[in-house]
Amino acid sequence: QVQLVESGGGLVQTEDSLNISCVASGRTPDQYAMGWFRQAPGKEREFVAAISWSGARSYLVDSLKDRFTISRDNAKNTIYLQMTSLKSEDTAIYYCAAKFTYKDNFFYIGGNEYTYWGLGTQVTVSS
């Protein structure tokens, strides 16, 4: 079992930056590929970013590559999502997810591929 707890969300202004994090605990969390997803009000959950368990490979959705960065620190069992130049359309609940894998260089973009999910952290961007 892996427990995921997101933090760092909040209310920010347009063009602000915000860093959110997700701490994993439980069974060998560093063998988990991780991902970030978000769900805006009235919309379906969407993929944001993913990272392999060593951090050697990562992927962000094309529309966010210029503004968001995903990283991880396995010594702290934590992944991060650095968000810059925030827009009102970034307003959403941000969730992290984990998938156990033996494959170091893999990441996953489908929500149904992940086993464990956090409860989310709210990010609100006000204009």
C-alpha cells in the first residue's frame, strides 16, 4: 500500500507561480512511477505530467510544457509540480497518483494505469 498526500495548493493571481508537492509513504515508494492529474469544475479529470521512478524520464502534456515542470526527490519520497505563469484555466484540484513498476524508464499517462491516488490539493487562479 502507498499513501499519497498532496499539499501546496492555494489561491493565487494570474501569472503567479506555485509549487505543489505530493509525499508518498508506505511500501517502497521509490519504485513507483508517479503522475499528476487535475480536474477543473464541471470537467473530466485530465493528465498533466508523469515521471519514472528514478526521475530519469518525465513527460508533460504539450499545452503545459512551457509553464509546468515535474520532478521528484526519492530521498524525501516526494514529487513536485512547479507551475509558472498561472492562468485562470489552471484552476482545478490537482491529484498525484502512483503505479508500482519494475521498469525504471517508464512513465504512464493514463489515469486507469495508476493504482494509488491522493485526495488532491485545490489550486485556484484568480484574475
